[in-house]
Amino acid sequence: MTTVVFTEKNKAAAQIAKILGSGSVSRTSVESIQVYDFKKNSRQWRVMGLAGHIMEYDYPEEYNNWNAVDPKVLLDTAPVKSVTKQSYANAITRLASSADKIILACDFDREGENIGFEARSIAEKVSKAPVKRARFSSLSTGEINRAFEEPVAPDENMAMAAEARQILDLKMGAAFTRYVTLSVRERVRTKGVLSIGPCQTPTCGFVYERERAIRNFKSKDFWKIEALFSTHDSDFTGLHRGGHIQDKAKANAVFARIKDCKVATITKKTVKEAATKAPYPLNTTEFLKCASKFLGISPEQSLEIAEQLYLSGFISYPRTETNRYADDFEFKPILVSFTKGVYAEYALSILSGEITSINGKKDGHDHPPIHPVHYVSQTDIEKVIALSNAWQIYDLIVRHFLANLMQPALFEKTRLEITVKDEIFDSTGSVQKDAGWLRVYPFETKNDKLLPPVEERQNVGIKRITNTKSRTSPPKKLTEAELLTLMDKHGIGTKATAPSHIATNKKRGYFETKGKSVFILETGFTLMDALNNSVPILVKPDIRARIESLIQEVENGEKDFEASLVEGTTLIKEMYSQLTSNKNELVSRLAGTIRDETVVVDKKNYVGECPKCQRVLRMITTDKGRFVGCTGYPKCKNTYSLPKVGAINILRSRKCKKGGVAVVKVGNKYHWAVGIGPCFNCDMEKVCFPPEIIGACPKCDGDMFLINITSKNTRFLGCTKRCGHTRSLPKNGRLTILKKVCERCGWRMIRVKEQDKDAREFCANRVCAQSSSQRKANRRLYG
């Protein structure tokens, strides 16, 4: 009598076997896959962990040649699901062949159910054993024992919902990526792939929309009138009720009327007590937002750490939409475990009264909110989990759990209305009366803003009144927390997949994060801009949200699996039709950008930005000569001449003070400003290229500097005032002017290194009174 259990990962298999086998477990290997064996109730149990999905959908091999298959054909072609991890399939076959009972114990969510069904489909080929499902939300002893004592039927609707997502995502991703990439390759040579993803693209679209708002923002002037009031040896500020005054004349008129006032009157005082409720329980989206906002940890890393905390039995399952606890949720055992260690003060406080949770309104009917299972120390976590920030994530989850059960934070908020010659100013203050849940939750800072003890009709002094001109600021960059909020609001991805869509965009080079903010990269902006101007339906979240709702309807049993595929494919075809109809506009934008990127990478010929069309200037060589031209040709015919002979080196760190688009060095002879001409004809040459001064000229009030005449293989020192005074320099060897100076004459020291000889350092001033050894050395060097 053998029961075989399939879990989603090996770590979960080990934990479940340890609990069910009461610690008496042996480990064996089947097809090189670890299996945990034990006996329970006279039955032999064998527990094996999978490696996530061991099967994947793909198109038949004959559809893999991009150039031979019309991408549109993929939309009407059924993908095939096959085994991708054969060793796991072989192990399932061997274990199932001797089983009289099979239990699926993968994570209880859509993907977990689907992974379990993959194992079932392989097992059913060799076994007729009944298949059950163990559902649990944490790897705690009580919950695992209960789940395996009361297994249920597998949820086919949930598994098929994941199946529908896999098929529809593959159809759209493969067809659209191939079409866009191949279309661009018709215009420009590139090996790059322009990835279009059903969730990836609208996710990037949110970042693009914010960046577009920033770039298109037009700043406006406004005026702000503020006053500094004084009373009881205490100062406080007030803002004119007009706030940001857009009308300059109005602001000036108000200011002129009151600028010389020295006394104001408190005309109204309002004091209210305000309560700030504790945060709702954590669901996945809120957890990822908090980790990003408070800890600066990316969603992908946060979910990975939470997964390891769950598999180690420290927290509940981290993928859930639920932010409310069930009425029968048992808080007390968890709180009791926290009466020791760093959280003891807060746990004891909660246990001393009635335990009440501040619940949200979302109930995914799958798992409870994310919460700690029991207390563990930082050392305990670091022994088990090698990932950095694991303790910080656990600490956040614990503190959020405790905060949710604590009393509101109470504040006394005061508002003053102050009148200055019929003009009203407002001033607000806030004082914390009871920290409540904020005691355990240091991530939310609520600083006091004190106001002096004043009463209505009381006069106060005016130290100064200012009328400050400011300008409106553009929107700020999206944070990862805000991006997750937008994805959740518009139904892009799920609680489990949202971090992966963000990570995919980073991997593709479409955007990146700096600190907590998301910065779109030029490749991502260009792709989104081209799509938004030609096929906006791809960037907007509307159709993707509809497909997500189709998938949810399959899970809820409201829509047949096949019907969802038909309807989803129809929606994808609608987008594909718009894509093909607007091919020329889309490709023109993308091809030009890819060509520009290729030029920018070519550092030898890349010159800079075209001032006429903002495309890219590059150096072009033909049989008739060379010149600088724009990649926007033939629309932009902007060109610049270059010297006919001499190697050209583009000086990217140099900026022409006369407006040349770039500065180049011609051989080792002279400089040339592109669009203007040779720098030696410019009165700004010495400003742009100041000579390297060696020392004071002995003949006039000029300075001596290095002159190189490459064509004659000659170098010497000359005077900046051109008085005719010169000094010779050694003819041979690499010459370097040093920063240190001669102690006798103050001229710079020079260093000469000839091949196969030791380097020599000496004063550049030949007549400087040096030691006899120095003079002898100079005679040898100068000949």
C-alpha cells in the first residue's frame, strides 16, 4: 500500500515529508530526483518535489522557421504541450506505477494546480490509482496534517485557467514578436528581437505614459505668498489661501497691500482628534508595494524571498489576493509564539485585550493574507535562507501582521486661520497623542508639526512676508510600487506574475530601476512610442484586461475552456489586424531608431545629434570624399564638410563655444569644429585649447608653452606673446610635462623616456642653475 505525493518543489517535499513522517524520513533517488520515504498508518509514503512546470506549450517544429512561416498562421495553429524536463517525467512514471493512491500537493493557486495536473497526466498513463489534492496555505505542522487527512478533488477549472493563459500568451507573444521583428529587418539589418508580450508590453506602456508626460510637460510660473508669524518666543509659518497664484499681477497686488504689515490676528482655530487606522492585512500586491516602498527591494526579489520563507515554514503562502482574515482565523497561537524575542512587547499588548483585525474587502477564496506562521530569529532565518534581505522581508511581514491587530494611531490636528489686513493665511499643525500601531511599524513616519499655544482673536507678530516666484514641476518617475498599483488596477498579470512582467522588461532593456524609481530606456521608449502612434491597442491595458477576465471566468467555472480560447484568439486577431494595417508607420519609426542605435554604437563615425531633426549625425566616406550627414536622410538633408586629408578623431568631451555640432582632431596637427571650420582661424582657440604653460618667458611678460610640429618631427618651447624667444627640447623619446616644478626657477619639470633607456626627469629651463650632474645630464639629452 503506497501513497505517492507530488509537490511543486523539492524544499516543500522535504518539509511535508518531515511533518507527515514525524521526523523519521529516509531520502532516496529515483531517476536522479530526490524522493522522501516514510511509513505512516501502516502505509508506505513517497514524496517527490517537481521543478515547477515540467511541460510547456510550443508550436510544432515545422513552425519554428521564422522566415518560412507567416506569423499570422500561428494564431490559428494549436500549440502542443510536451515534456521539457524528462528526468522528472521518468521519476513520476516509476513512482506512479507502484502507487495505489496519488496526492497532488503543489502550491494552491492557478499555476500550482496546473503543475499538479501535468504530473497527473503523466501518472495516469501507467496508473489507475485515484488522485486527490491536499490544500494548504502554510507548511505548519497542524495545517499539513489537516490537509492530508482531508484531501479533496483536484480543481480542473483552476488548472485549465492556467492552460488557457499559456496558450493565449504564446499565440500573441510569438505572432506579434515575429511580425514586428521581421518587418523591421526588411528595412534595416539587425539581429535584435523586438519582443512584444501580452502583459510585458502594457506594463512597459505604463512607464512610457509617465515618461511621455514628463517629456511633454510645460512648466508654468506661479507665485506663493508666505508669512512668518511670531508669538511667545515661537515662530510659525502660514500660506496665503490663494495657494499657487498663477496671475502675477494678482499676486503682486496682494503682496503690495500687506508687505509692510507687522501684526496679524488669529480669526479661527480648529482642533480635531484624528485616528489613523492600522493597515489592512497583506495580500501579494500590497506586500510587493511595501517591500519596494519601505525596503527598496524589487518585486521579483521580494517574491523570491517570500517563497523561500514559505517553503521554510516561516510565513503563509505569499501569492494571494485576500486582504481579510476569516472569522475563525486563529490569531492567538501565532501571537503566543511572538511573546519572546524582539516582538514580545507588541504581541503581549495585543494578547492583553480583544484581538480584532482591520480587514480589507478582497477575498480570493484561496489563501488567507500573508502572515507569519511563528516566531523565528534573524539567526534562524540566515541559517536556512541564503538570500540577502530575507530577514528584512520577514520583519516587514511580522510587523505588518502585528500592526493590523493594534489600536489606531491618534493625532491632534490644529488648523489656524490668520488674517493680515483682510488677506487670509492658513497654518496647520499635528501632534501625535497615541502612537498605536505605529509603535511596531517604523516604516510609516508621522512627524509632529507644532504650533504655538494661541487662541482666537489673539494678535501675533509678523516677522516677514514673501512673494516667491516658482515654476510647476513635471510628474515624478513611476516607482515600482506605483507600477504594481497600475498593473493591479488594470488587470495586467496576476498576483503571482506581476513581478515577472516587470523583470522581463528589465531583461529586454526596455526600462530599469534606480533606487525606487523606474526609468524607461531609449529602446523601450522608442518601441512604445512607435506602438502607441500606430497600434495603441497594444500599449493600452484594455484588451489584456479582458483576456485576464476570460481566464478568471474559466477558473470560476463560468466559461468553457475551448470557448475562452476562441474568444481570446478573436481579441488577439483584432490587435494583429491593427498591427498589419499600420505596418509602414510602425516600421518607419522603429527602423530609423535601430539605425540610429547602430550608428551610436559605432564610436568611430558617430558625431552627435542632428540639430534640425534630432536624429543622429555620422561621418560618411564616399569615393568623392567625406562629410557629416544625418541618418534622417532623405527627409533630413543636413550635412557638414570635413577636411579632405588627415585622420579624424572625434573629441566627445569637447563642446564648441561658437555652436559647432562637434569638435574633431585632424591628425596631430589641428582641431576642426564641425559646421564652422578649423579652430586655428577662431579667436576662441586659446580659450577652448589653452596651451600647456611650462614657465614664465625670460624675455617678456608672456609664458612659455609646448609647440609640436609633427610634419617636421620637431618640438620646442615658444612664447604665448610671440616675442620670438624659444627653448629647445630633447628630440628623441616620449616627453611628459610633470605637475611638479623646479625649486630654483619655478618652471615645470619634464620627463623623457627613450626606448631601452631609463626615464629622466629635469627642469625644462636650460639656463636654470642646476647641479653639475644635472647640467651634464642636460648636455647628453640635448646633444
